[in-house]
Amino acid sequence: MRALRWAGPNANLLILLGVALVLLWHFGAFSPRTISKLPNLCVFLANAFPPDPEPIPVLLGSMLETVLIALAGTTLAVLVSVPLASLSSRSLFTAPVTSFFRFLLSVIRTIPAILWALLFVITVGFGPLAGVLGTAVYSIGYLGKLLYEAFDAVDRDVLDSVRISGAGKLALMRYVVIPESANYIISQAIFMFEYNVRASTILGLVGAGGIGFYILSYVQVLDYRSLTTALLVVLAFVVAIDVASSRLRSKFLPS
Amino acid sequence: MRISLRDVSFAYRPGRPVLSSVSLDIESGEVLMVLGRSGAGKTTLLKLAAGLLKPQSGSVVYEGLQVDGRRSRAIAYVPQAIGIVENLTVLENALLGALGGLSLFSQVVGSFPREAVSRAKDACELLGLGDYVNVKAKELSGGQKQRVAIARALVQGAKIVLADEFVSQLDPLTSLEVLELTRDLRTQGIGFAITTHDVHLVPKFGDKVAVIRDGRIALHKDASNASVEEVLSVF
């Protein structure tokens, strides 16, 4: 007993390591076939460096398209998720109404963004519009949930005192719920945009526009040097947006 | 004009009544001070009077109509946390009192008639908030926030203001200022029901006093006839 107590956090770490090793073994990480392929990684790395600077102008343009897809998708999602979150908020509506809209948001969240993009590629054809719609619908599911939880937390006393002055549900939403949650809405919208920039980089894999199309093409033609360039462009944009986003969000969140 | 509570009983949990057979009138044009220990049921009483809670038995009536917490523009409710919207300006908060008189469309697009805007500005001016109309409520002091809540009640055209622990979070000087304001507004026909723990405010600011103890009205009389000792004896 004393030995176990002494082990403390080290014991937990050992258990975690053991579980990880067992799982890796289960998925064949230590099989002779896998180990024999390890040199391929070295071949890949050798072929991937140095990055090829030639496609940089094209990649910058397509990365900008990815950012615009994320921006348009997030904007659309905010516009739709605010009313849907209001209809899901128990501060404003009764249980049958909120349950229906919460279920709807849950269904939307179940389907990943790339699958939504694929559905819109089928519906509206290849191109960034499918990306925008895919990103928007997926984000509605997430933002909707985050926002209705914030709306639920609005002080009931404030709602009551305005309700008693004769305000209807829509007025309560416009003058109490949204102003009281404004900082949170902005902060979550910025976070969603940041997330969508990262998520949108792979939308091109299904033909929904952006840099993903080039990433897929470079993999298919084994042009690993251009692939490295594309990944570095993505990294630069994502890091820059992450930094800008966290600075911007800190202005809207309580310190 | 009055809110009449008749034989009102209320319990949040079955078998544990907060108020039992309470009968009380809250009149316009006078200040009723409601006292009682913490948990005595003062807030519940005000919420019942505002129609925000429904009594399990008895009735709450204003001018012959059951109070139901909606569209009862003659009644304003100021909760303990003041109940103003921190991210709106002073004028916008005051204008919330005019929402009840607008159509659904006007409520949503925020189209307030000039008369309502001018009424809101007048109310802010009257309450010493004239220089703050465009300031966000979150930037105000506690006393100023209380004034905003009163301004909204004035714009609403309320005849009775139900104010929960109205001055409990203010410093003594500010609370005296706010209470003097309520006394002045009484002359305009506006009535107040103010819950408080402070017995000493009763003779100076109350027209009537009611003490709640064990869920019942232990004392209800004119404030001028109630000494501090008498109030304390039933507290």
C-alpha cells in the first residue's frame, strides 16, 4: 500500500504508457511489416525537402480563398445560429420548442464539416460555394450549442424585469439576451473562424475549393517538395490567425 | 390603484410553504416597507405581486384583473440585482420601459416613437442622469444603476414599483438619496413596495410597514404608528 502511494503520479503515467503501447500493438505498430516500412518515412522526408518555392504565388491565392471560405461560412453561421440558439434557450422558450431546436442542432453537429462539404459539392457543384455552405452548416451546429448555453445563463431577474414592462420574446432577445451575451457571441465567432480556417484546408479534398485541392494533387503526383511548401503556407496562415484571434478574443472575454 | 394579495400561499417545495395565507395591499402613491429576516419570503412576496410567480392558493389582483407577469404595464419590478442591461446605454435601458406600448414589428426593429424617447430623456433628467444618457450601464455606480431602474419604471408608466432589497447594496448616503427620490415620486402617484432589513428606514421613508415572519404577516400598519421597537419585537 505504501509503495503504491509512493508511486503516485508516476504510477498513473506508467499505466497510461502501458495502455498506449498495448493499443499501438493492437493496431499493428510493432508488426514486422510496419517496421520494414519505416525507411519509407526517411525516403519521404528526403523527397519533401527543401520545399519548392515555385508554387508559392498559386498557394497563397488558394490559401486566401480558404480563409475567405472560413470567413464567409462563419459569418453565415453566426447569422443563422443566433436565432436558432434563441429558440433553443430555456430563458425564452418552453421545453417542447427548445428540445426540438436542440435536437436539430445536435443532428447538424453529428455530420462532420467535410461530409457537409461533400453534400454541397453534389448539390451546388465543385468550388468554394460548396466549401462556404459546408463550413456554415457545420458551424451552425456548434455555435448554436455554445450560444444557447450562454443565453441560458443570462440573469433571469433582468429578463423578468424587462418582461414585466411588456416586452415580447423577440424584444427580450433583441434587448436583453443578445446585448448581455454580445461579448461571448463575438468571442465564440472569432474562435469558430479560427477553427474553420484549419478545417477548411481539407475541404479542397472533396472539391470544395481552397488549398486542399493543391494538397491532394501534390500527394497524388508524389510532388512532396510542393506539398511541404503548401503545408508551410497553411502553417504560416494558421499561426498568424491563431495569434490574431486569441488577442482579439481576449478583448471580449472577462479578464 | 392597488395590488391586492388575498390569502396568498406559496411553496417552492411541497409541504414547505414560504408564504401562508398572506393578505396585503400595495397602493399607488405610498411607500410600503416590507421587512423580515433573510429567507422570510420578502422576495417571493414581491414576485407574487409582480405576477412572476403564481400563488398555489389565493389571488393577486390589480384593478380587478389577475396579475400574470405579462403586459401589466402599471407594475414595474426591480430585482435585487437591479435588472438593467449592462451592455445598453442609460437611455436604451430607460426606453425598455416603453416596449410594452409598441407593436411587435417596432419592438424588434427598435423603432421607438419620438414621444417615448422624449419621455425617457425627461425621466433620465429628472433622476439626475441627464449627462449619462449615452453611457453604458456597466460604467455606472450602484446608485446610478438604481436610478436607471427607476427611470425605466417611469417610462413604463408604472403606478407601482416593486423593489427588492432596493438599497441593500448601496452605501448609506447613496441609499438615502435613492430613498428620498422614491418619496418624491410618491407625490406623482407612484407607489413603492420596498423590501429591506433596515428597520431604521421605516419611520423616515415608509408610509406603511409590513413585517413577514414564518411566512405570515406579523405586523402591518401605518409607519407613523409603528416604532422601531415594535417592528423589532416581531422581526
